[in-house]
Amino acid sequence: MDEYIDANLSPKENGSANIQIPIALLAFGFSVFLFAQISSLSQNGRSMRWQSENLDRQSTSLVESDKNLGELIKQRETIVEQSQQVQARYTEMLTDVLKLAETDADSRSVVEKYKIQRQQAPAGTATAPQTTP
């Protein structure tokens, strides 16, 4: 049996070689884990920068949109005032036509043809009656 035992290897050296392999595998696994964590953090950092840039762009866009909305409201106010003035003129004109229809046959035929009538104000309001074409 002695002839099968290698004289160069002592039991002490053989045991230390066996313990170095698991430690090396453990160290390799740990280094792979750390690499994965570092690359994940790097990717998360890029994602956060992208989100921050998008937030800045959206904030700028929102401020510009708010400014444009204010300008559009100012532009539309004049149009609304003009349309209210035109509506008031038509209401006055149709009221006059209704008054004339009481005595004039031509006005009466226009009122009947276009079915012009006076709208009654809803209960509880103190506004003048409006006419509808």
C-alpha cells in the first residue's frame, strides 16, 4: 500500500488545497454578486436622471401651456363680449318685431313663419324675458 501513496503530498497540504477551492468559488460568487449590484445601481441612476430630465421638460411645458391659456382667455374675452352685444341687439330687434306684430300684419306673418316667441324667465329670477328666433 505504501507504493500507492505519493510521498510528496502530506495530509496537511492535501487538506489546505481542498479548503481553498470552496473559498475561491465563494469569492468568485460574491464578486459576481457585487458586479450585478453595481451595474443595477448604475442602470437605476440612468433611469433616475432620465426621469428628472423628463420632469423638467414637463414642468417647462406646463408653465408655457399655462401662459398660453391665459393669453387665449384674454383673446376670447373680447369675442365673448362681442357675441353678447350681438345677442343683445338681436334680442332687442326680436322684441321690437314682437311688439310690431301686435299691430302690423307683415310683422305678424314673420313671427308666425319663424315661430318667434318670448321666453318666460324661470321662477325666482328677475331678468327680462328673452325672445327666441
